[in-house]
Amino acid sequence: MEIGGIQALRAWRKGQSGTVALVPTMGALHSGHQALMDRARESADLVVTSIFVNPLQFGADEDFVKYPRPFTADKALCEEAGVDFVFAPAVGEMYPSAPEVRVSSGRMGEVFEGAARPGHFDGVLTVVAKLFTLVKPDIAVFGLKDIQQYCLVRRMIEDLNFDLELVGLPVVRDPDGLAMSSRNTFLNAEDRSAALAIPRALEAAVEVASQGAGPGDVERAARVVLDAAVTAGGIDVDYLSLVDAGNLQPCPNDFRGSALLLVSAIAGATRLIDNAPFEF
Ligand code: PAF
């Protein structure tokens, strides 16, 4: 396994003729990242994992400096996952000066997670575009847990004609149904029990959709479960919305196509996100 910044990556990339899969990360790698790397390994001859804590996607009130950087453990996990090149550039290499030209995430980047974190998705798309340009991957693997990020990357690939295949890995769940997240470690037993209303709400929506319900009833089924949980206490809902997967706009009742039910809720003091896909 090789490790390096931009110069080393370019030299390595020139010498490769096989297909390349990219797994972009900010490090602090866990089993979710491992699953992305396993998928990348299955999909291409060579795997590049980028480890770069991207300052552009942190807001002024978010702690870029304190973001965990366990580089030794991350390298070991990459080695174990069969990664061929760990791209770990310095901030000064990626951004020698504050970038004037950035990718705009547009309206899709201003809603949901983007409303809570203004500018976040512009920062994400800018660094992902740079990673695509530098690594030149044939395939890029992202987790579907961060579904808004995935939808925006897909839209950027379409809108800016990046020549690569985007692969989304389904949300991985604990046995109790809660989507796996590094934030789950902040939940005490009571918070966790309240948080289980999130997967229950999604399941209720999936159940009514399987009986042929339309968008309005699907969203309502989830809302009933979440409203009951809010009344019982321990959880607050930030948003719950059934949206068109192509543009993240709310689905009208006669909607036909791919939709996503997006949810964010705060259990105890921890903000969690989850989602489920639907076809109408
Ligand atoms: O999902 C992440 O870890 C980051 O947003 C990404 C895609 C690596 C860009 O910095």
C-alpha cells in the first residue's frame, strides 16, 4: 500500500492501467468505511482511499481543528481492507490559498442538512470535484446514510459531466434497526430507545407503500410514529419529508418516480439522520 499527497498520487496513477475505485473519507475510519472499501475492492482493480479533513465543509461554529485524526489506526484499517493508495494530502496542498472558484450545490444544498449547515455542501462538492480530478477514478463509492451528500454528488456528476460510475452503499443498521453512525456512541440507553422511533417511522412508511399507498399517505405513516414518540418524550424532530430523489423537492401526491423519505431527529442531545428509498 502506498501513501502520499498530490505528487505521489499523480506519479502512482500514471503507472496504473487497471480500473480505479475511490472511497473519499475524512478519516476516523470505522466499519462503515470498511464496507465502502470492501465494495470498492469488488468493483475495480485498484482502490484509492482519500483521508482529508476538508476545512471548506466546516462552518465557523464547527470544530475543524478538533475533528479526530487517528492516522495510524486509519492506515492500518486501509491496509487490512486491501487499499492500494491512501491519498492523504496536506491542507496547504489542496488549498494553497483560499479557493476563489468553488462548486455551488444550488438549491439542493440549501435544504435539510444544508439549512442547518450553510455552505457545507458547497465545501463537500468542491473537495469531491478536486478528488475526482486528482484520482481520476472509474468508480466512486459513497454511503447512502448521508443521502443528501450522495444525491448532490450524483447531480454534480451529471451536471458537470464527470466520467465515472457512482456507487451508493445502503444504510447499515444495528440489530435494533438504528442506522450505524459514529454519533450513536453519544446516546445513553434512554436516548437510544427514543431514537428507535426513527427506524420505526421509516418501517411504517415502507409498510404502507408496499400496500400501494401514495406519497401523502407514506409520509403521514412515518409522521404518526414520530409524533407519538415526540409526545412520549426524549426525541424532537428536525425534519421529515418525502422528496423527489432527483432534486430533493417535496413530492406532490401524484408524484411518479424515485423518492426518498428523509428524517432528522434529536435524541437526547444527539442529532441523527436516516432515510428510506421509495418508487412510485
Ligand atoms: O462524507 C465525508 O466523509 C465527506 O463529506 C467527504 C465526502 C469525504 C468529503 O470531504
